Amino acid sequence: MNPALTTPKTGASFLKSLLNAWSWLFLILILGFFELYAQSETGGTFIFRAYNVQAIAVAASQILLLALGLTLVIVAGHIDLSIGFTTGLAAVVMALVIRGLGVDGGWLALLLAVLVGLGAASLVGLVNGWLVAYLNVPSFIGTLGTYGIARGMALIVAGGATVSVRSDELRAFGNGDILGFPVPVVIAALLAIACHYLLTHTRFGVHTYALGANRASVERAGVDVKRHLILLFVISAVTAGIGGLIYTGRFSAGAANAGEPILLYAVAAVFIGGASLTGGQGTVTGTVIGAFIIAVIQFGLVFCGLPPYWQFVAVGLVIIVAVLVDQSKGRLTGGRP
Amino acid sequence: MTALLQVRGLKKRFGGIEAVSNVTFDVNAGECVVLAGDNGAGKSTVIKMISGVHAPTEGNVQFDGSLLTGRSPEAVRSAGIETIYQDLALADNLDPGLNLYLGRERTRRVCGLPFLDRPEMRRNAVEVLRNLGIVIPDPSAPVRELSGGQRQAIAIARAVHWQARLVIMDEPTAALGVPEQREVMALIDRLKSKGVGIILISHNLPDIFAAADRIIVLARGVVAGERRPAETSDEEIVRMMMGATL
Ligand SMILES: Nc1ncnc2c1ncn2[C@@H]1O[C@H](COP(=O)(O)OP(=O)(O)O)[C@@H](O)[C@H]1O
Ligand SMILES: [Mg+2]
């Protein structure tokens, strides 16, 4: 082989794998930065303290509960903006059910509340899927509409206030441990594994990637695309709804805006993780890394004593870097994304 | 011997316009019939009536002795007629194996859960492509990294793998460079030698003469003439395409 011909190609592919791994590298870099800061400024450690690790993991879990289902929707070439308030709706509905069943409802009341809360969330997903699949409404607009509707419904059923409830079972659900791991972290981890399996190891996942790349490819292959789209939006709504249930559990109260501050972080985690707005790419592992990058920035900046508002600036910068990386990847493969 | 495909008196009216009328022809197994004609002559409309996309206003289509007219595109495909449209309908982000099996993916069970059998699908894709004379340098790379001719080959391989007995190709070489056009022509030859019937749509004269066993010229929606390549010339085909019915 002619080395003059092969050298530039391997150079480019080295660069390409570097760009593919940039989010891992970036996560290690910021962890290293905060560790250095901790060592030199406080003489302590950042990463090797159980409290810090747990706080970061819980924050990442919150983001992930919205971002996991969203990853599937974005890989299919769509977006789901309604999840922020689907979370709130599920949180409020769950709190109301437990309150309605009285203080002595016990585990049965909790189970019922979980089911009704998830039912309310899947209703939003069904409406999203129906708008996009059957009425051909662009998902950006359609889910912006249901974002408003879910927000309004959550505020209406909550009477405009936070619905606080008293239930030992609920508190255990939101703040307990399983084998030493906080319940929200365990639930997010299980959901991440389930979504990863779905996206990379099942026919459903292949059809999701193909749908994002070229709708005609799956349609001509005989896949029921309308049904597929509805399922995607229901999955997205249900994972966001689970986020709402955990919120209610952690704070013993359901709030209509429970998911609002997390929505943008969830979207950011998916794009930092390698997804593209045009669809057809993105992975669950990427989204998990993205969520951890955001959680580390959030926690780390406060750890350094900076006003918490800096996290918005920092996450905004990371999003822009993610888009630039995605574009230069496209340029390396000859202009094609 | 009855022909593999029999097209009889097809007519298609769109509103008040008669796009196609009285189109009749046969395709035999292992034969390549070229539908030639200028833009707007009605070539695509004819093949859409065969593939089930359009219902004919009049006339019918028989495949292997049974009536196809009125069946859905899926039913026509499962009867053994594969249509390859110009856009190929590939998923660019998936590898050749997954594209070959799209909609009919292979899975195997691990602890009771179905997992995609990517290696198996990839191996089979490599094998089918090798039988068509195509070698893919990296079978695990997404198909967007392949050349136009290789992508065309994957669309054709998909048809062959699922046992199509008639393959319809709508201007397969239109977007390709010269070497890739030759590759596709070679593929058509190999399909013929496997006994597959082919309808090739084209208005490119070198392609028409390279591939055709018979040439059917459409002009303004009607059959302007039918020729064997040996008994006609470029000039005559062009004249017929321009509407000088003989
Ligand atoms: N769906 C349709 N509705 C109305 N007119 C159509 C439709 N499809 C094709 N036509 C008309 O039928 C004629 C033949 O078109 P077509 O079959 O696409 O020609 P070709 O493929 O030979 O270029 C053209 O005049 C075209 O405008
Ligand atoms: Mg045409």
C-alpha cells in the first residue's frame, strides 16, 4: 500500500475517534479540574468523598429521567419539549392521589398513586404521538403546545400551589436506599439500562435510527411508522413521569413546575452525548455522560464557592462546544453528517 | 410458455388527464425489458401501477399466473416483485447488514430477551453482495460511507436476498458516475443470469442498449413501439421517444 495515501486517512480517523470520545475526555477533564482545585485550595478531595459523589449522582439521575426517553425521540429525528411539565403533572397527580387516600393509605396508596401518575404522563405522550404521527404536526410545535397544556393542567389540578403530603412510604420511596444507593439513582440506572437495550439491541431501536435517517427506508420496509412514533412519545412521557414521581417522593410534595428547571439540561445532555438535531444519531451512554457533565458542573461550581448562576453560563458553553464538535465530525466524513 | 409478468391495457387517469393509456407488454424470467421514454412519458406511472402504488383506471397486471391488480404495495412485494426507487430508501446511518434486513431483522435470545444478531446479518450481507460481485471494504461501517454504485448494490441485494423474481429499477444510474454506471449494468447482467426478470426505466441510450433484451418506448402515455436492440438504432429509439410513432 502507498503510505502517502493511507497516512492522511488514518490521521483523520484518529481525529474522528477523538471527537467521538470528546464527551468522556471532557468529563474526565472537569473532574480533574475540580479535584485539583479541591487539593490546592482546601487540601481536601472532590471526587473521593461519598457525599459529593452521591449529590452528583442524584442530580444526574434527575436530568436522566427526562433525558432518557428524550434520547429515543431525538434519535428518531423529533423533539419532545413537553417533558418538563409532564414531570410536573405526574408529580402533582401522584401527590393528590396519596392525599386523597388519606394518611393510612400505606404501600397500596403509593402503588395506586404511581399508576395514576404514570397514566397521566402517558396521556400526554399519546397526544404528542397522535399529533406528530397522524396530524403531521412538527414535533417542535406540537410538543410546545402540550408543554403549555400539561403545565396548565398541573397548575389547575394543584390549585396553583404545591401539593404537600404526609406519607412514610412516600418518603421511603424518595429518600431511601437500595444496597446503599439512593432510590432515584437506582431507578435512573435501571431505566438507562432498559433504554440502552431498547436502542441498541432490539428491532425497535434499529427502526428508531432508520426513522431518524430516512423515513422512507422504514416505511418501505413495512414498519408501522405511525405506531412507532406514538410509542416513542409515550416512552418519553413515561420516563419524564417517573422523574415526577421521584420528585414527589424526595420532597413529600408535588409541584407543577417540578421538571421545568431540568428540561433544558435534559435537552443539553442528549446533544452533549452526541445526538444531532437532524436525527439518526445519539446513544444512551452518550446521554448518561452528558447528564454527568452537567451534574458535575452544577455541583462543582458551587463547591468552588461561585454563585450558582454560573452553572447556566457553563452549561450553555458546553452545549455550544457539543454542536461545534458535531459539525467538525460531519466535515471529516466528507460533509455528510 | 406464459410470461412471468403480463401487463394488459393499462390506463391511468389523473383528474381529467390521461397520463398512460393502453400499455401492454410482457416480461419473461431472466429477461431485461427497458421502459424508455422522455420526461413525462408515463414510465413511472406504469411501474407504480405494477408495484401497487397506483390502482389502474383500466387494465390489469398478472404475475406468475395470478392477478396483481388491486393489491397493496406490501402484497406485491411479498408476491416477489421488488421496486428500487431512485432514492434507494436506505438508512444511511446503518450498516449494510441492517439495511439488508430492515423490517425483518434477525434476533437471537439471550436469557430470554431478544437481541439483534448483528454479526449474522452482516455476514449474510457480505455473502449476498459477494454473489453480486461487490466487495464492501468495511461491512461494519454505515452505508453513507459507500459509493453510489455500492449503495445501489445494497438496494439490489435486498431484493435478491428476499427472493424477488422481478426487480423494477427506476433510473438506477441517473445519479452515478461512469464507472459506477458500469457496475450497475454488470449487476443487472448477474441478476438476469439468476433468472430474475427486470424492468429498467431509462432514457440514457448507452444504458438502454447495454442492458435491454427488449426496448419498449413510451411517448405521451402510449407505447410508441417495441424493438430488440439488434434490430434498431439510437436514431430510431430517439425518434420514437420524441413521439414519432411508427
Ligand atoms: N400523482 C399524479 N397526479 C397527477 N398527475 C400525475 C401524477 N403522476 C404523474 N402525473 C402526470 O402523468 C404524466 C406522466 O408522468 P410520469 O409517469 O412521472 O412520467 P415519467 O416517469 O416518464 O417521467 C406527467 O404528465 C405527470 O405530470
Ligand atoms: Mg419518472
